[in-house]
Amino acid sequence: MNNALQSQIDELETKIAFQDATIEELNQEVIKLNDLVARQQYQMQLIVDKLLAMEPSNIATQAEETPPPHY
């Protein structure tokens, strides 16, 4: 009985050690992905800012558009 109990404890300790390693690996991947998303958000904001800073296009907005002749 004592050997069986010790065997179960050893098996559980081994599983916990592997789970701890897996959790740490997953945590590192989450950190990398978080950094990647932050960089992409920053780059996207730069693109949006550049687009907004560009001169307006020659196309009139709907409010500026003259109505068609039949109005």
C-alpha cells in the first residue's frame, strides 16, 4: 500500500512539474503576442494619423455636392 501511494504521489508531482513548464511556456507566448499586438496597434495609429494628415481629396462630400439638375 505504501509503495502504491508513493507511486501515485510521484506521478502527480511529475504531472505538476510538466504543467508548470507548460504554463510558463504559454505565459511567454502570451507576453510575445501582447507585445506584437501593441506594436501593430501603434503602427496602425501611425497609418491612421498619416491618412488624416493628407490633403483632402478632390471629391466633394455629400453635403458639398450640388444637387442634380432635376431638383
